[in-house]
Amino acid sequence: MDSLKQAVRTYAAVHANRDGLAVTPVPGLRMMCVETPHGDLHSIYRPLICLVLQGAKRMIVGREERIFSAGKSVIVSADMPVVGRIVQASPSQPYLAIAVELEMTVLREVAAQLGSGVRTQRPSAMRTLFANDTEAATLDCVARLMRLLDQPEATPVLRPGILRELHYWLLAGSHGADLRALADPGSHATRLGAAVAMLRAEYQTRIPIERLAETASMSLTAFHKHFKHMTSLTPGQYQKRLRLLEARRLMLDEGFSASSAAFEVGYESISQFTREYRRMFQAPPKRDALRARETSDQRAPFGPL
């Protein structure tokens, strides 16, 4: 475990952004290293497993709010809006975590091989957030994915097998039955996932709700109900969050002005963009970007964390 923690700190010191997030060349593998808590982090998670190695983080996922500390594995099994806040971290013992995106195709294939049937879940019983103590087999898979960072030529050869093994251990674990149900091609989560994929791909334009419902093979009433139940947002709110998150990224990472970022993500009114941005990030766009850059500069001696 200590070697894995050190690997995260070393990689993040060079590659992490101002929020402490480091995306890696290994597809689906990313990590976080935060020395000083600095407010809420808004995002929309793809299905993933996150291993908390050190420190603690509060997460609001859909309607659930929980704190996850070192030694816990968190599974988010759908494209969910997440508000996270680091609640335990210091320069000597930063918050450290590794996340691996799940691949539903692999999950379905492994579930089919395991057999034992898929129990149908009612929408009211559909769960998208799970947590348990990190198991040795899961930790081993993630450690081997991390080692691929030093052997990029091995990634296309070894990653598929490691990822398949990781999905096996998740399905064989305490939440296997729930994951099998979510991987079912006929499940509400899978059908809604098709609509979410459309929202992600076309977030800059207004998508008729009828088109989204048709993509999910649901009636308008059923689509609204199940989408809100799974994500805690309406489709319009979900798309708005996608736009605002991308606009913030453009301002902070690519130097866009507030107005340029607003138009780039599909807003036609700067005043509307400013109003909705302030509501989500607790500050207008220009002030938020300036505050984020100042925070980044203050952390500069320790790397881009």
C-alpha cells in the first residue's frame, strides 16, 4: 500500500491539475492527490470504482451524501452528478485516491460467463452507489494498472486482461447481484445510459425530450420519472451541469474568457450563463476563475496540486 501511495504522489506532482486530479495515458485510469482541502468539486462521474488510499472525502452522489475514508472502495455504477469535498488532508498526509472507469461491455460479458441469472430491479430499488472495504484482489488489479504507467508499450497487451479481472472481482463481491442487474441490457440504467450518452455527445445543443425518451425506449412519462430517480436531475438540469462544467474547464485550463466559454458550450445569453454559473459554483465566472488560479499559485511549491 505504501508503494502505491508514493506512486500516486509522484505522478500527481507532475501531472495533476489545480484540483489535484491527474488523468493518465492508461485509458480509464486517473488519480487524485490533494494536500489542502479547497472547497466543493463538481463533476459528473462515469461508472467507476474509486479506491481511497489516504485521507477522507465527502461525496454527494444523486440523493446520497456520505464520507469515504482510507481503505474504502466506492463504486458509482451510472453517469452520476457528484459534488465532492476533501475533508481530511494535509501536506504530510494528502488525500490520495485512484479511480478506474468501468466498462459496461466487459461487465456484461463477465456477468454472462458467471451466469446465475440477473434479478430484475424495480426503479425504486435501483442503486447506483456502493461502498465496502477494499479487497486485496481489487487492490492488486489497480496496482498492476498503475505499473503500466512505467511500461506504456505493455498497456494495449496487458490492460484488457487486468480490466477483465477487475470486473470479475467486482461481480464476485458483495455487490455482484446489484452490478449484474445494472449490466442487464434491458435494465433502466442501461436504457437511460443511452440517453445520457446522447446528452454528453450533444450537450451544446438543445435535444428534444422526445428524442431522449425514444433513445431510452421509454414513454415521456417513464423517461422523466426514471431519469430523475437515477440522477436526481431532470434531463435539462443534467445538460446544464455538463455545459457549466465544460465552460469552467475551458476558462481554467484553456484560458477562455467567460463570454467565449459561454458561447462555446451553447449559451446564447451571457447574463443567463453568469446567473447559472454563480448558482452552481458560488461565484460569477470571472471571480471563480481568478480564485482558482490564485489557489493554484499558492500551491505551486508543491507541484500542480
